[in-house]
Amino acid sequence: MCGIAGYWSYAAAGLPDALFRAFTNSMAHRGPDGVGVENFPSERLWLGHRRLAILDVSERGRQPMAYANGRFWLTYNGEIYNFLELRETLRGLGHSFTTDTDSEVLLAAYAEWGPNCQTRFNGMWAFAIWDERRRELFLSRDRFGIKPFHYRLGNGTFSFASELKAFLTLPEVDGRLDERVMAETLLNINGQESTPHTLLPGVHRLPGGHCMTLGADGNARIEQWWDTLAQLPSAPDSVDRQVSEFRELFLDSCRLRLRSDVPVATALSGGLDSSAVACSIAELGRGRTIEHAPRDWQRAFIACFPGTRLDEREYAQVVVDHTQLAANFHDIDDHVALRSLEKVVFDLEGIYWVPLVGPWGIYRAMRDGGIRVSLDGHGADELLGGYHFFVERALNALIEGKFSLGRYLDLKRVLRGLVGGSGDVTRAGVASDLRFLAERELARLGFSAPARRAYNQAKALYSRLRHPRLTAAVTDDTQPPPVEPALRNYPGPWRLYDESADPRTAGMSGLDAMLFTWFHGSVLPTILRSYDRASMAHGIEVRMPFMDWRLVTYGFALPESTKIGGGYTKRILREAMVGLMPDAIRLRSNKIGFTSPMDEWSRGALKDWLRDTCNSAAFLDSSVWNGPAVRQLVERAVVGQGSVNPIWPIINAHVLQQQFAAAAQTAAPPLESEFHVG
């Protein structure tokens, strides 16, 4: 897990050594264990690498790494978990190895199979391979876009890096954000990450499951190499067999992700997903062989939000008592948030619903505690239907289509179980379904096509993600009238991901379509970006057992009732954990999201910071949002008359905009002595 960089002046003047080193070293936080730079003068090509040493921590694992007598050169960010098995296969084909790294296995696999090697990898990655003989770069991103890859192409140059912040060191990037992308993102916060569009003008994203080949003539060819729907297995009809196969796949996924030469821990919340990871690795430690696992891998780090409804300490303690993992509890309050808030925004380098102070702080605590790898539960909600939105979508499809009273009552029971969590569950009663039918008919009969598009976008944005409207304060008869719209009118173009327009979901049920789009296009890609930046800000590698491609394809092959049914969301996971997880957690239904209690914090230590931020001239004069209107909403929030959650993304965008502009102005080639070189 590292930071990668490259610069190829294929038809322009070369880049000075100091500038490329600054470009690479701007990601020292991603790779604090070493730096490597290779220059190919005749090609005016640079490859850079900041190393987080996880496998074979010796100098033999240094990158950029060469293979096949120097024909291939690799700079790579990620892990290939099945590298041991692949290494044996490649040895049988005549390859030899001088390191114990997965990097060398990756290179040998490319030398043997070319781009087809991608389908043999079980892991997460973003890498670039320079082929000296063919004079071309091959660039790849893993199936689901877990690891990031950004690039600029034009004016005779090609540059790439793991993070947007790195490009601020280049002279052609002034740090100003693309206001059109920013404006559209504020209307569709989960729509950016699965597209090529980023907040920096001219900087693009290679989508997950895609690869790129760039020749010496500057011609780039981007191809999709992975399609989940084309790889679905045949799931057995028996629910018992489904549960058994899912359980074995999940345990094997955890086993592979324990391979490391440095200490491993798990980020535990007390919810079902992170508890499944913790309980599974505890089960593996009781009787199964874990090849290439470190001695230190039985620790859990828990973020606590004392005095708020998001605090899950009591649930996490149940899991700790069951697994006997060494627990590290960390209290995160408004004072902690105030000290780290602006750093969190800069590190996460995106616009998000809340500042992820809790996860960011937990990963920092891991680093301070000697941990280098964390096993987390990301992906389960989007794969198996963990949010109440999924239950509501299944309910809508049932009401609109072939009605089944038994299924209807089961879904209603699932929704009632979710009441009391952090989600706003409004469909537990029958009256809500009658209202849904009435709204649907009004929309069908009275809306023009443009109005229907606007309606669908607003519904997806505001209802789906639990936030009141950004365009007006949500009030009742006892509150003041709404203020002016917080966001200025955005006329387009509409370039970000729109799940209602995804052709891949044609013919799917409402629930399956929602699971697919949230997993591949909207919610999960945004979460993955945020957690990559939060963890790598402290040099922590996050591994996600639920993101194993075998488990993902199996999950998408399962029938709806196996995922949501029997009175529960994520039914198959709960049944797979029988005997491994305490029933107090396994059967717990009041889901609490791992987020930040912004309303409590905004009425505490964040009050003055929010006021000062929204009173600045730059904020008030924005062409993207109505500064005075947002300031009025902030004033209501800090005195407890409203919520800061709907307007946090605007504040987030402003702070990031100011930070990027300042960073670009102050970026300068650092001295090599400023960084630890392993």
C-alpha cells in the first residue's frame, strides 16, 4: 500500500528532477517507509513510489521494481492477496523470484499473461508498468476501484498519482477547483467517484475495473476489463447451502487478508459488518492455518462518541468479550473534532456528507499503536442490502408489481426492526405505502420529462441519503419560514453518475438495480475514496473482506429474500455468523452508521469555527452557493433550531477550495532529508 506517481513528457520538454521528487514526496503520508524514483532520460519518463512496507519489508521490496532484465518497471499501490498461490503457478511456468513481495509476482504475472493477468488477481490495486521494449505504459485499477488512480493527459505530457493533492506540486496546476464539477457534486455527492471527472480541472480518474494503455505517440486506449454481471456464479436453491458457501467464502477472504509481515488490527464499531470481520478472524485463530500471517493480529480499535446517539461502545464491548481481542477504545468529542477538522477535510480531498473525524482518528491511533494494516467491514451494506433504503425499494417494487402479502409483511417487519437506529425510517406503517402510491401517480400523470428528471434526482439525493433539502430549510409550523435557496441554480452539463440512467440495470428488479448501482456507481465508490484517504493519511492499509470478488459475485447471484428477509437486512450474513458471533450483535437490527454527530458538535466546540468560516468574504461571495443563506442556516443550527448536516457539504467544499488554492501556491520541492527513507 503506497503512493505512486509518474510523469512522461512524450512530446514535450522533460520535468526537472526536483519537481518530480516533490510530486512523489507529496504523498509521503501514504508511504512513510521509503521513497524510490526512476528516470528514463531518453524517454523523458519518471516513475515514483512512496512505500508503505507490508510484505517483505526489506530493501528488496523497493519500488519502482524491475523485472525481465529491466524490460518491465513497476510502481504499484495495493495488495495481491493470492500472491503465494500465483507465485507457485508462475514458478511452474519457469519464473524465478528474488523477493517475498506480491509486487514481484505482479510483474511476473504481467510478463507471462499481459493484461489478462488482471483477472487472476484477488486484491486491490492501482499500478503502472513501463514496457521499455514496446515503449508504452500499462495502467490498471482493481475491479471495484478500491485503490485510487488519477491522471492528466495533454500538451505532450502524461502524469499520474494516487491523490489529487499531489498534482498541486506541478506548475500547470494552480489549485483552483472546477466550479461546475463542484456545483454538480453538491447536488449529487455520490455521483463523482465512479466517473472520470474530478474536482481539479484537467485531472481525470481511471474508473474501477478499467485499464489504460498509453503509447509513445500519446494515444491512450481505455478499456473495461471487469464486469461483475458477466461473472456471476450459479447460486444453489437451498438457503442452507447458500449460507454454508457464503460462510466459507467469507472466512477464506478474511484468511487471505491476514497475510502480512507487519501488525494487523481491525476497526470495530459494534455493528454487524465490522463484528463479522472481528469474529471471523477470531475463529480463524482458533483452529485454522493462516499462512504468512503476522504474530500481532488480534487487536481491535473502537471509536466512541460519548453522550451521543452514535456511540456504540456497549456493542463493541460484547464483541471484544466474545473474541478476546485486545481492545483500544478512543473517545472522540467536539474538542477532538475542532483540532483535526480542517486537516480531515484536506486529507479526504473530496466533498462528503460529514467529516470523517472518527475513522480518521482511529487510523491515527492505529499508526501510533504500531499497526500498519486494518481489516474493515466496508461493502457489506451495499452488497447485501443493509440500509433501510433498500428495504423501501423492495417494498415499492412489491406494491407496484406482483404483490405478495407474505413478502409485504416480512419487509414491514424488517423496517420496524430498523427503527431506533441512526437512519430516518418512515415506511414502517401502512399509511406510508398509501402515500407512496399517491405520490407515484402524481409524478406519473403530472410531471413533464424534465420535471420528472429533477424529481428523481431530488428524491435520490435527499431521501436516499437522509439529509433534508439543501435548497431550503426544512421547517414545520412552529419554526421560521425557510430561507432563500442555499445552492445557486446549476444549468448543467450533467456529467456525474445517475443511477436511474445506468443501462446495466435494465431488466433487474428494483432492489437488485439499487444494490448494483450503489455498489458500483454511487455510494460505495464514494465511501471507498473517503476511507482510503482517511487511512492512508496515517500510513494505514485498509483491507476489506466483503470486497473479495468471489464474495461480491456470489452476493449478486443470490435471490432478494436471502439478502433481505426473515425479518432482517443482510440475512445471509447473519445466518452465516451463527456460532461465530454473539446473538446480541448478530440479531441486532437498530443500525447506527459510522459517521459524525455533527449536530451535537455544532452546538459545542465547533460553533465559533462554523460561524467564522461562513462569515468569510470568500464564502459569502461564492458563485456556487448563496453565502448569506447558508450563514443563516448555520446560525439556526448552532443554537439548536436546525441541523448542520444538510449544509455541511457546502462548508466542506469551501474549506477544501481554500486549502487547495493555498497548497498550490506554497508547493515547493522539499529536501530529501525531510522524509524518512527506508
